[in-house]
Amino acid sequence: MTRTIFCNGKFVPESEAVVSVLDRGFLFADAVYEVTSVLEGKLIDFNRHMARLRRSLAEIELTFPVSDEQLLDIHRELLKRNEVRQGLVYLQVSRGVAERDFVMSNVEPTLVVFTQKKDLLGNSKNASGYRIVTVPDLRWGRRDIKTVQLLYPSMAKMIAVKAGADDAWLVEDGFVTEGSSNNAYIVEQSGDIVTRNLSNSILAGITRQAVLEYAKEAGIKIVERPFTVAEAKNAAEAFATAASLFVVPVVEIDGDPIGNGKPGPVAQRLRDLYLEECRKRAF
């Protein structure tokens, strides 16, 4: 089955979805994106993703004339055409095509949306847990904007893979910022959850937002502050969240086991809570 992609106003076969070499997304990474997970053919946290998309667009001063309702229709049509019951929808908006110049021009934005089938619920790491390595956080300072500047996170992920681990947590001034493509958490011996507070240093994860909301409703105490690698290694549990992971336990950091080296009950409880609640609110 040939995958259908939405590219600049048209639903086209993947082989026909093309973007100009002069597109600023290609030349300057002058683009933002969103990733929405799909369960049972429905979109998870779609409204939250669109709110973050609008914020990212505003932060880079990119005017985007397509409404949330139109984007929802595009997402749903792609799910239908590509027969996606479980997986992801990627949306990318660049400033558009212009003669190469560091000065930003007001041109027609480029919009590309595509689907990816993926067994999100069957992630074996939920049972075994993630093994993490730490690397210096060398990204630019506006990590709160979800841009397509993903070279360093990709390099960090490859450092982890080459080390036989699953992912990397990025460290700045001794404190964990976030994972290569996820938000990072520890569970203190008291049972409190600690995760870095929102700022320009990290991305405001949509799954993060939902999980913290559901955790608070369940009476779990949340502490939003930076934590060190040493704190993480001495924690009762650790875990990560992302649209493609939901909630995944972390059982090892730099070769040192977290707790008893096995997925903990808090991470599992939060995963169950998240999946239960997000299904209720799916589109």
C-alpha cells in the first residue's frame, strides 16, 4: 500500500510529496513540527498539540493561515487513507521557499503532514525499562520551541545506541534537562515525582502536561525543579514521557541501576492512568 502524504494543500502518493531545495526548512531548519500519537484510529491530545504548535509558530514569528479545524480534518483523512489504527502523525511547517538569505522573508509556508504506523502499546521497554547514558546538553538555548533542529538530539541518541543503551539524558551545569526526545523524571524515596520546571531549557512535552495533570488528580505530589544525575541514580524510580512512548520506566543510568534495577510501580501506575484518560479524550 502506497502511503498518502499531505503536501502543500494536496493529498499525494509519497513519491509525489516533494519540497523545493530552496525551502527554508531545508536550508536553515526554519521550521517547527508536532507529533500526535494514534490509538484505535483516534488522535491523542490533539488540542494540546495544536496549542503548542501555535506557540512555536508565534515564537519564530511564522504566520500560518491553516486553522486547527482544517488540520484536524487533514489528520483524520490521512488516518483513513493510510488505514492507521496505531501510530503517529507528523506535521511540519516551514517558513517556505525563498532565495537563500539569513534575513527571513514573508513567503507562503510549507505544510507537510504524514503518518507512520507503529505499535505504540507493544513497546517491550515498558516491561524491561530504558537504559540511559548521560551526555552534555549542547543544544541551542530555545529548546522550548519545537523546531526541526534535531541534529544534536540525533547525535545523543546515537551515542546511547553505540554504548548499548536505549537513550540519552542531556545534562547542563550538572542538572538533567531532558532526554533526546522525551521529558525526564525521578521518583524520590518519599514517592514524590520530580521533573524539571518549564523554561527555555526544555520542551513543554504534551505527554508531560497530561501525565502531571492526571498524577495530581490521583493525589500524587509533583515537584517541578531541576535534579542532578546523582539524584537520579539514588532515586527510587525514574521514567520518561513522550508522545511515542507514553510513560516508560528508566532502570539504569550510566550503568548504575535505579532502585532495584526493575520498572517501578509509580511509572506503571502513571502509564495506566495516562492511557485510561487519553483514550477518553481522544479525537
